[in-house]
Amino acid sequence: MTEDIFSTETTYFADVILPVPIPRMFTYRVPRHFAADIKIGARVIVQFGRNRVVTAVVGKIHTKPPEKYQAKYILELLDIDPLITPAQLWLFEWIAEYYMCCIGEVMNVAVPSGLKVSSQSRMQLNPDFDHPELLEEKEVEFIEILKTHTSLTYDDAIKFVGEKNINPMIKSLIGKHAIIMYEEVKEKYKPKIAKKIRLKRGYEGSEEVFNLIDSLTKSPKQQSIILEYLKHIPVNELAEKNTHGVDKTLFTQGETSDSALSTLLDKGILEQFEVIVSRFGDDVPDEPLKILLTDAQQAASDEVLQKFTEKDIVLLHGITGSGKTEIYIDLIQKVLEGGSQVLYLLPEIALTTQIVVRLKRVFGDKMGVYHSKFSDNERVEVWRGIVEGRYQFVVGVRSAIFLPMDNLGLVIIDEEHETSYKQFDPAPRYHARDVGIMLGLKQGAKILLGSATPSIESYYQAQTGRYGLVTLNKRYGEAQLPDIVLVDLKAERKAKTMKNDFSSVLYNRIQQNLANKEQTIIFQNRRGYSPYLNCQECNWVSECQQCAVSLTYHMHSTELRCHYCGHKEEIPKACPVCGSGKLRTIGFGTEKLEEDLKAMFDTARVIRMDLDTTRTKNAYQNIITEFEQGGTDILVGTQMISKGLDFDQVSLVGIFDADRMIHFPDFRASERAFQMLTQVSGRAGRRAKKGLVLIQTNDTQQSLLQKVVINDYQGYYTHEISERDSYFYPPFTRIISVTLKHEEQEKAEKAAHWLAEKLLEKLGKARVLGPEKSLIERIRNKYLFDIILKLEKDKLNIKAAKSFLREMIDALHQEKEHKEVDVVVDVDAV
DNA sequence: AGCACGCCGACT
DNA sequence: GTCGGCGTGCTC
């Protein structure tokens, strides 16, 4: 933008995206002094509302002044080079439109909060204040407190005053000009600092150092520090290498004395300095790992490449243990050599140290890792690493699709069937697989979906020729697929051979396995000890006060917990209704199986892996490592254990409650059951030895189980796809679920009926299901009603249908009696 | 989503 | 009389 002093200077306006769930942009005025520098995608700081200062992203720059209001000025421009690339901005808009949410919500999950600026109101004494006589007693006290501090935040002030509502007093003080409020704006990202030690100038020559050592013969501790230092910095290169120094921890963690070190620092022989370091000790591996593909793998890899010449998207259907990772690595290397970027998505629980270490050995410091357990600062470093071109390849979880890669050549979505790729709690309710495909296509990249149990949707695309299909039916090396056997629980119960919840078949096998020093995995997709507590006298059941579910009995933490709202309560000693002490647990979860196993096999080392034992950052990794190294005989876990973990020594897998998975009331139940059973079974027998999988069931004739037993993906798919076709489910339709929530059941229900009615009028009966009570009809004291829309992909303009839905929701909120009902829209709900 | 403004109950 | 409850409406 050139300036011409003879013409009237143009005033620029920027429409910015704010991190709030309001479905529009806000127009701010661009101050002249950075009008030349502002660009789309740059972060700016703006005031929003009376006291809020927020980070926004420029979405549009124009010269049209708003007509109905006075635009505020942008306060600050944070980036000369835009932080958000045009490619990302496009993607954010696409997500907001497709998933029917606000772009601000997308921005919120996409941009690590370390790149946002936080503002906090601070108050300080007005130095010019000279009317203390105006103050009331309380105010004087507060001013006295304030005098001892440079400034206070609101929260600080509340603590000091000891009252919750200090608002009136603060207002009064501002009115009397006794204090000043201001906004403190700061970047949250903090570089990691390492403290280092080096020789002070003048000691760098080898001669000087020898003299120094000589002079320290009377202070052996100090002398040894200098000698230790020289071990790390060779004397002959002292002059050059001394600048880098060594980590201070070298001296503080060893047996060297702290006081000797500080003496040397005090004497000015050593000096301490600080450097900014990466949070990921970006160590280049000693010997890069060379991946050798088996013939089958090489053939599959070549076939993928060949298919890519015709199709942008290829589905790699490779059975469990077929070694898909090596194929990915081979392809990634090829793409990186071609100069393009690669994004490799994995479900959160599959992104383990074992895979990261392995990839790191191949790709070294070209590779960035993006994990949800990373701190904000770590996320910012990955983000920057990509922008600065250090990372050409990123392996990451769901949210890695938001990283600023703009030259993608390949997007890999491993375990593409995983439903955890779909985010549902806060908006945006996006599916990372589908967004990953969009992202890749937009950048002209190829997309590789991988799974041993592809989703019905993806397999259908492959069957109908939209995706290329590559099949890998052979396990890696000598490994064979395990034998899968159904265990008849009915028969065992009749014969009274059950031990707790274990069939005698499973029990005996575990015992045998323990004797052979082989490992066992027990799968039960339910955490806690038992799903509820029941009174034998009056039949009372532990229930959550806020949700329509029973409270799960957790023995380890000795409490009853609601798995929906997180409510916890103490375990009653007696029935709260009739006072009877005869309380029993009904059903079982991982905790109970763990306990039973420990009781039945007292020498066995049993470990449990579920949400409850993996809450902390490293717990999950620790359990895996422990099991991997043979420190554990039996691993009991929920679906967590089914995801891409490779353990060599597992020869037995026991599966509980398969029936519950199959009969879950949801059209995806059989898909999920097949996937889960196949995936868990796949954990058995990774080496030459053939594994065994025992599935306990009440119905050994169940057709889905039969297909799992013979590993018949095709048969399962053929059956499932015809069901989907007959009942108008995906992939033939798109599902949009609309949930209405309110504290009062009647209000939620009425609003749901009102909305369903409107939708029905236009979309017709076949496309609108419900309203119906949600599966869990009350959560956190709100009653839930669902309306399900089934929209055909071919006959219907889905975009138009979505905007119609939006209009009707807005119309609902225009109605007085329905306006306080919350409406949640989930596009492609899983 | 925040956050302020505004209109009605239980307390100095 | 006021403090303080949360309904409602706006934010460039």
C-alpha cells in the first residue's frame, strides 16, 4: 500500500476472527501506522466489549466503513508475517461451514493458546491522588494494601480484601481517581531457558587453564570442577568451544560441591549464562535406522504409489501385524525426498514413545511430534518449527491437522476407522480423517488411509472406485494370525465351572500362560469395579443425582463415580433407603477383573490400563513400557489397549462382554464391535508363535462373532453395507444429530418437537427421526432430546439442508418459550 | 462465551 | 433502604 500525500489517504478496515462463538467477523479500523504492514492471517490485539482485550486473526482487509456503528481501532499488530497461512484460513472456514460452527471456535482449537495473548486487568495506585478525605473506611484499608504492591490483579484484590464482590468498591475508587486500571497484555509463550556455565574471558587459552588448575591445588573441589569442565570442552579447542559452555546441571546434579561452584563463579573464573533451548531435545540419532521392507510390504508400497497415479486417496487395508508402519515410512521418505511435507495422523493412544522413537531414528530432527499431552509451550515450538521449515514431517494426533503446513505431498491417516478422530464435546465437532482428506486434497497432496478394520464409509469408497484399494493379507515376518475361539458362557454357567467372571477355559489358559512365562491381555471395555451398587433388600441402585445413569463403584479410589458428569460420592456403608447393609456390586469393570486375577493367580503380576490409571502425562507410557519389558504378566484394560500397540510376548487375549458391544442400541454398534474385537485379537501372537484369543459370549452362534473368528472382513462388510443401504444410514446418507438441552424436561421436549416439526415440513418424514429422549436422557441436570437427520448424499443439496437447519434453529431461539433451550449440532456424528 | 445492565427478594 | 440474585442482550 503506497502512500500518496496528495490524495486523501485511504482508511482501511479489517474484519477479524475473534475467539468467541459468534458466527460472524467483527470490523475494526486499521491505524494508519501499520496499515502498510497488516495482512490477512496476522494476529492483532483488539478490545472487545468494555473490558476485554483479545487476540484476533485478520480475516479480511477492505475500505468499506461500517454503516451502523463506529469501528474501534486495532490496538496492536502482532505479526508482520501472518501466523495463519491462507491455506489454513481456508480450512478453518471450511470446517466452520461443514460442521456448522463458528470460525472463532475453530480458531480456538487450532491456534495453541500460547500464541494467543492474554489480558488481565490490573490496578495500581494513582500517584496523583491527593484527596484521601473522600475515601470510606474500607477503601482506606484497601489503598493501604495497594501501597505495598506495584499493582494487583482482580483476583489478588479479592484475596486481600477477603470479599467476593469488590466490584462496587473498585468502581468507587476509580470514580474518585484513587486508583488506575490498565490492561496488561502479554504473550503466554515462554521459551525454555537452560542455565549454562563457561570459563570467563581471559581463561580460555590452554596455558591460562593450566595455570588456573595449578593455582587451585589447595582447593581440590574447585580444581575438580575445572577438570570436569575440560572433560567436556577439549583443551585444544577451548577458545572456540568455550562460548557454548556446558549445562549447569552437570555440576549441580553430580557429586560436585555446590559451594565450590559458587566460589568459582564469585571469583569470576567461571560465569553463568542462559540460552533458549528447544523443549524437544532435538537429538539427532547416532545411527539412522534403515528400514527394510519385506517383499509383501514392498509390493504394497509400490502398489500404493501406483494407485496414487490414478487416485488421490488410497485405502491400505492391512491386517493387524502386517507392518503398515514400514510402508508408511517408505512412502514418507519418498515424499520428503521430493521436497514436500508429510502429515502423519495417529489416534492419541497409538502415538506412543515406541513409534516416536522409531520414526525419530529414521527421520531425525526433520520430524516434529504433536501430542495432546504436550504443554502449550511445546505446541508453539512445533508450530514455529514448521513455519521456520525445520520440520518437514509431523506425526501427530487429531488436532495436528491445524498445523501450518502448506506444501503437503502426503497425508497419512493411520487407524482411519478410529472414532476418536471425531471430536464431539466442544465445537468444532470435526472428524480429523475427513478434514485431513480435505486439507490434503486442497494442497494437491495424496492421502493414505490405513486400517486393519476400515470404516464402512472408507471401504465403500474403495469398493466404488473413488479411493484406490491396497490389501495386505500377510502378517509381518513369520507371525501368524491368532486362533480365535468363542467360549460358551451359558454352558459354563450351567456346568458351574465359572470362576468369578472367568470361564474355566480362559482360567486354565491364563494359568498355562503364566507357567510358560508368556503374557496375557484381558480386555473389558468398562472401567471401574462395577457399574452399580445394588441393595439386596430393597433393590435400591446407586444413581447420579444429576444424570440418568448409575454411579460406578470404584474400589481403588473408594468412591462412587458418575462417568458422565464426573460427580463423586462416598460409598454408603448401608443402603440409603432401607438401611440394610446388604449392598452388592452388579456387573464388572477392569478394576474387578484386576482384583479377581490377583486373587486367583497370586504370583501373577497384574497391571490395569484404563482412563483411571492413565490420567497423568507419563502414566500411560509407563504402563506400556513395563508390560513391554516383561515386568507384568497380565494387562487388564479397556479399549485403550486395542489401539496399535505391538507386544511381542502376548500369546493370549481374553475378551469379556463382547455381547454388550454387539447389542448396543446404535447403528454403528456392529461396526464398532467388529473393529474392536478384531483389533484386540490382533494384539495376540506377534512373533513366530501363534496366539490364542478367547471371546466369552452367551451366544456362540452370533453371526458377527462368527465372522470375527474367521477374520472375515469381507463377509462382515457385505452384510453391514446392505443393512446401511436398507435403513438409509451412512455411507448412503449423512447423519446430522441435533440435541436439545434444558433443565426442565418439558421445555427441552417441546422445543425439540417444535424444531422437528419445522424440519419435517420441508425435509419430509424419511429424513427426520425423532425427537426422542437421548440414550442418556439427563446429563448434568439437563434433559436431552435428539433429532436425527438422515440426508442422502446424491439426491439432496446438503449445504442447503444445513443452512435450512441453521435458520430453523435461529427461528427456534426467536420463540420466547424456546429461547433458553441449548441446541447442539453434530455433523457426521459417530 | 463473557460481561454489564437491570429488575425483584432478604438483610444491615 | 441496600446487597446481590441471575435473566437478557450485546459485543465491531
